[in-house]
Amino acid sequence: MNQSRPKTPAKNVNFFLVPHIPLDDEKLRHALSHAERDFFLVLCHLSNRYSAKDGWFWHTDKSFMTRGEKERGFAAYGFCQSTCKRVRKKLLQLELIETKKGTAKYGRWPGTAYRINPRLYKSTGGHSEPRSESIENPHHRPP
């Protein structure tokens, strides 16, 4: 009884799409602190793992345990509540993310619904080609 399982598009755990703009744009790179960049990367990771088709996903600043006994929440990534609040405000001002209030379901904290700004992905371009600024000088060869 060797039945094949239907293939469902699985979300990648180790690799996730990150828009280039916050990392490549000179103004944004200097406008974001390390904590703000790290928080943005965590949001990109969470978006890859938990977002719905429209890109929205729910998360909370506080730490909580899932039914599978895994710790979740931004506290699990080392962010305190005040950092989450400050960074969220900055990322909203820079229009890197969108947020809306989450709804309390099944006695859980309402948290916040997040979405990475979709326009960031449109300008990201292809990921399989090298970007022009990352191509090495063709005249230099290793010894």
C-alpha cells in the first residue's frame, strides 16, 4: 500500500524571502539600527512561516507556549516589549511593514497582525541572477 501523499507547497524553514531595499538602499541602511534590522528580518521569517495568502500574519510581543510546547512571541527572539513597540513604530514610518490590531480568539492575546509591505517585493527583482554591484572585478583572478 504505497500511496503517494498529495504535494502541498511547504513553506521553507531555513530560507525565506527578504526584500533588498532595506539592506541595499543607502538612506534606509543608515536609518535602521541593528535591532530594527534584526526585527525586520524576524518579521520576514515569520511572514514566510505563518502568513496567509494575503501576506498577513499574527504575532505578539509577549512570550507564549504553543500546544507543542514551543516558545513563541518576539520575546523568544530576544526582543523586549519596549523594543518591539519602538521598532514597530519606526518600521511603520519607513513604510516597510503594515500592521493592524489582532483579534482575541480562543482566549489568546490579541497581538498584532503584520504584513511586509508588498511593494518591497516588487522591487526586489530576480534572486537567481547576481546583482550588478556584487559582481567582482573580472580582471582579478585568484592565484
